[in-house]
Amino acid sequence: MLRRARVTNLILALLLLIATGFFVYGFFQRIEAEKQRFAAEVASQEAQKQRDEAKELQLVAEERLGVIEEQSKKINEQYNQLKQTTENLRLAVIDAEKQRNLAIRNLNESVIQRDSARLERDRATTQYVRAEKALEKSDSLYMLSVAQSLAAKSEGIDDAQLAGLTAMQGYLYHTKYKGKKYDPYIFRGLYYSLAKLNGYNYNTVKIPGGLKNRMYALAVANHSTSFYTTGSDGRIFKGDYLTQKLRARAFLKIRVCLTGFWH
């Protein structure tokens, strides 16, 4: 019996020990469960806080999304306006280019017309100058013919004074209208007019050797009072029209000296 009681006690002790172990284990499990529950509550609160923050952020995001959508709508409207403005600008540029090309074409045409008008004006001016020169030349030739006619008429006039005036008028016309320097008609008229006034031996000159020589040409120096003359014998003499003397003491009886060739 005692042995059985000991065994029973031992079993009860073991059961008690096992029960105590289970109790301790259960206690620790409960503590751990409390910790986990507390942690779960904390996590739940944190999750709720995060959910609240997420909701706030969602509300902010929705609000910002609304703002963004509104801005996007405005941007789209501005883009459409800009697109329309760009199209209008493109059309305006095309029109301006057309106007520029038209202006350049008109400018080129005006330049061509201006150059043509200038060319026509220059051509007309040239024709006018030519016509004016031709008229002047025609007038000059006419007056030179009148001068020759006067010189020729002077030879047939018996009155010495009138013949001299007529020949001188012809000489003045001939000089004014730039006739040839030694025109035979002009100087022939002058020669015969002077011959009628002074006698036909007025241009004879006394030369050395006791002879008289008729002058056929006379030239007067530009910068002195000297003159040179040739005679019918081919000799050349130098004289002074102020002293009326020739070299080699030849005496000149001429009263009027004319620069010219007399034939």
C-alpha cells in the first residue's frame, strides 16, 4: 500500500509538475498573446492612422488632381488658341511673302521702267544734242557761205569803201563762225578790197638788190612784233610791223598787216 501511495504521489507530483509547466507555459503564452494583441492594437492604430493619412492624402491628391485637370483644361484651351494663332500667323506669313514677292516684282518693273525711261531720256537728249549740233553746224555752214558770198561780192563792187566794208563783214562772219584759218575766198576779198583802197602794189616790199618783191604769205609772231613773209622769188624775210622794217635794211611800204596766205 505504501508503495502504491508513493507511486501515486509520485504520479501526482509529476502531474502537478506537468500542470505547473503547462500553467507556466500558458502564462507565458498569454503574456506573449497580450504582447501580440497590444502590438496588433498598436499596428491597427498605426494602420488606422496611416489609413486616415492615406485618406487625407487621397483627398489632397484628388484636390490637386482637380486643380491639375483644371490647369490641363486651361492648357488645352491655350494650346488650341496657340494652334489657331500659329495657323493664322502661318497664313499671314504666306500672305506677307506673296505681298513681298509682288512688291519685289513691282519694284523690278519700276526699275525696268525707270531705266527704260532714263534710256529713252538719254537717247532723246543725245538726239537733241545731235540735232542742236547739226543745227549749229547748219547755221555755221550757212553763215560761212554768206561770208564767202560777201567776200565774192566785194570783188565786183566798184566803190572802194563799200567793197572794203563788204569784205570785212564777210571776214567777221568767217571768224565768228570758225571758218578755215586761210580761206582763199575770204582773203581774196580782203586783198582786192585793200587793193582798191591802197592801189594794187600796196603789198610790194623793197628788198636788198634793188628789186621789189610781191608778198605771197605773211605770219605774225605771237609774243613779239616780228613777222615773216615770203615773196615770189621764194625767199623768206623777217620784219617788225612797228618799225616797218625788214632784215638787211629792206623797207616795207605796207600799211596794214594781215595774218594769212594770199594767192
